[in-house]
Amino acid sequence: MSDATVEQSGEDARGAGIEDGAAPLSLRFVAGNPSDEELAAIQVVIAAVAAERAALGAEPVAPPVNFWERSARVMRAPLTAGPGQWRASVGLRP
């Protein structure tokens, strides 16, 4: 496992300018043993894609909505115990 960080200031490996206010890019490789050249290559590619998206005015991509978790957040009425409550829970009224 290796960790890699590239500071985004000044110029990237291609000589293209990068915003000075950009946050550092942090990558974590959990499998394999990439060489320093491979680490540099992937960092340049990811930084270039991020810079291109920023230049085009693209907004950050929102994480996908998990409908299972979303439905669990819906507020429900408090549970009440008593005669006939099982029927009431499925919409059957006596």
C-alpha cells in the first residue's frame, strides 16, 4: 500500500499552470506496487481532468443517492400499542 500526495501550485509536470489556491491531491493505492513514474503519471492525469472541469465551470459531482438509506430517513408517526394496532398498521380499519 502506498500513499502519494501532489502539491498543486505553480505548474504541473506538463508545464501547464495550476491554480495556487487548489487543494493538494491525495491518492491511496491499495493494491500493487506502482513505480514513481506510474504515480506521477496518474497524478498528472487526475490533476489535468480536475483542472479541465474547473476551467469549464463544472460543478463538483454529487454522490449518487442511495434510495434505501433515503427512505429510512422519512419521518413516521410514533408507534402505539393496543388493541387493533396491527390492523391499523396496514391500513385496515375495524
